Amino acid sequence: MWISCPNFASQILRPVPLPHASLIARKNNYAPQDVGIFPSPFQTNLHPTLSNYRQSVFPTSCNCNQMFSSTTEDYRNGALEFDAMDLGKYSKELEIAVKAVQMASLLCQRVQESLLSTTNHHVQSKDDNSPVTVADWSVQATVSWVLTEAFGSKSVSIVAEEDVQTLSKPDTVGLLEAVVKTVNECLAEAPSFDLSAPATGLSASEVLEAISRCNSTGGPSGRFWVLDPVDGTLGFVRGDQYAIALALVENGEPVLGVLGCPNYPMEKEWLCYSNGYRRMISKLALPTLGFPGKGCIIYARKGSGKAWMQPLHRKEKKFIWPNSAREIKVSTIDNPALATFCEPVEKANSSHSFTAGVAHSVGLRNQPLRVYSMVKYAAIARGDAEVFMKFARAGYKEKIWDHAAGVVIIQEAGGVVTDAGGHPLCFSRGMYLENLDRGIIACSGASLHERILGAVDASWNSSSL
């Protein structure tokens, strides 16, 4: 198979044979082998549907710029429906939240590219041995600063994952400097989002203050934001999937949810290609045309009955709100034999064996979509999968920032999210999902959800969880 792209960059590209050994090696270096239900594009024995995807997305001879331009025009047309939508309550909060997550996504893209191309990773381990990077602290500082500037420090309360203890140590001066530099580079782009930028670059103490301002513990009353600056940090450092998750909670109930998914392509067809391959192709696409295989932002407002997706913003353009948004809906599949279920990649805090048993008992036969972070919620909301199950191992407590944004989005896209007892998730008791009945189940529809609940009840007593 050969690809000919004659219009790219004044014909500087020559036909490139596939498979390319370096790309395969890069994929193997950055992603676990069990991630994703989609095969590599280098396989020759693809399912016919995926073979058609591969040929339609990258035919043997194609005008790549024309392909990107056409798809981008489709997104632009989708904005017309969003423009006519009554944003209603929380309209200002939703606008600022989407802009903040768009900025954070660009920040994360730059940091991830640096991680993949250098050995100076600035990756630290927290007390639970989970990784934390420059991006985690930088996103938290950036989002904190943007929200505070927009709504005032007295009106903004934030529950977030990271603290400043590690950054405040004498032996992490270099790490703090990297965070400060990253934050200031990001905030310098604020005017392109019609937001205010700092008059001068933030100092180290100001960055630390912005991070430490996210010290709310939540609760049953009032309003607070919930932020996971980089959900799925292990996926992030491996060049795989991750998400920036921001939600607004009012009186214990999430009312806005925004997910930035910088490596989750707008079009499902691109999922059959590895992240490394999509990164390479995105670099070849002309910036003015965009690239449908690279990143999206998904968001919803409670009670609207709609969820929206827009492409990741390109920094060379001015962001227009709303920007090329189109409505998304959950899948209509209710036959378990045709459904796909998601589960976490990491086995440290969840039981793959139990979810596999539940899946088998209800007739789910497709290979699970194992993906890092709240991208699983995005997959359900836009119809790429139908079921998400997570059953934590004994002693593990679910945090609200790992679920708040995703719950709003799935529900408004037409799906159902509860604990394994069928109860709504409770976000009113601090930083953890207290009184969680066994696990979390998200489904595209009520029929599948009821089947999963029944299967969990039937299997639970025989499990070791």
C-alpha cells in the first residue's frame, strides 16, 4: 500500500510505504498492547468494516488536504445548530469552562510532545505511586487563574487533584521553573480565546498560589468547580489517551461537564490508527485545514438534553464561541452481542476479571475497549461504545474529579450513569464518592443498564472484591 499526497507542503512529501517499521516501534513503545478494541492499521486481516474505514480515510492515492478541508467544513456547518441553541442558565460558566479546557488541551499537547521527544521528563511519583507531570500542575494553575479572572476569587471554589507540596521542596526548583514557564506560555494565548492575559508573566509564587487556591473540599451546599488537570497521567506519559476534566457542582449535583480529549479523534474511523501514527499525520496536515484525527472537546449542561463536541482549537486561529460544535448522542445499540464495553487499562484499582465475568453473563462478546482516563465517558457519550463498568478493589475510594464531568455529559447525551445498585452517584460528601454501592455502571440506554445491574447482583457474592 502506498500513499501519494501531491498537494502537501508544495509536494515535499514522497510516497511512503506502509507499514513503516519506526511507526510500529513507536506505537509499541508508548502504548500497552491491550489498549483499545481497534486493530493496528498495519494489519492485513482487518474486519471488512474497518478495512473500508482504512480505505475511505486513507485511500491508496488521495488529495489529503482536500480530505481535511471537507471534513473541517462539515464541523463548521455543525456550528449553525449550536448557534441557535438557547444556552440558558450557566451560559457564561460553560463558555469560560470550554475556553479554559481548550487552552489546557493545547498546553498538554506541547508537554506531551516534549515528553515523547526528550529524556528530561519532569515526572514525579505521588504517595500512591501514581505519576504526576509538569502538565498536571500547569493545567491546574492555568484553569484556576482563568476561572478566578472570569468570576472573581471570592466566587470561585475549586476541588482539584494536585497540591503544591512537591513543587515547594528545595530540590524541585527545576520542576517549578518548568511549570511556571509552561503556565505563562499558555496564558499568553488567552487573548485568542477572548480572555484576559496577565499583564506580566506570573511569578513562581503566583503560580503556586493559583495551584493552592484549589483547596476546596466540596460538600452538599453552594457552588464549586471540580478539576482533574490530567486524568490518566500514565496514558499521558506513554503518548496515549488522557483527558482534562472540569465540572461545575451546585448543591451537591454536577450541572456542567467539560472533557478535553487531545488524543481522541473527532471521527471514529481514526480510532483504528495508533496514537503515534495520528500524531505523525497531524504534523503533515496544513495548519489552515485542521486534522479530524486529532482531539476533541466534549461538553454538556444539565437539563439541556444535549451534549456537544467540537474539534480541538488550533492556536494559530482566534477561538470563536461556540466554535464548530455539533451535537452527539449515545449509541442506539441495545443488543449485548453487538455492544462494546469500556474498562480501565490499569488493574491496580479495578478488577478486570469481575467485569469480564459480568460482560460474559449478559452476552457482551466484543473485545473490551481498555482506555485511560475519562475518555471512556466520551466514548459512551458519542456512541463509540455502549457500556462502562468499573469495580474498585477493596480499599480504593473513587474521587469525584474522576467522574463528575463525564456523568453530566453521558446523561445529557441520552445515557445512564449509576452505582451498581442503581443509585445516582453522590457528589455532595467531599472529595470522594461516599456510599458507592460496589461500583460504577454507565450505559448508552436503560435496557443495557438494567441487564448489567442484574448481572452484577447475580455475580457479586461469588466475587473476591
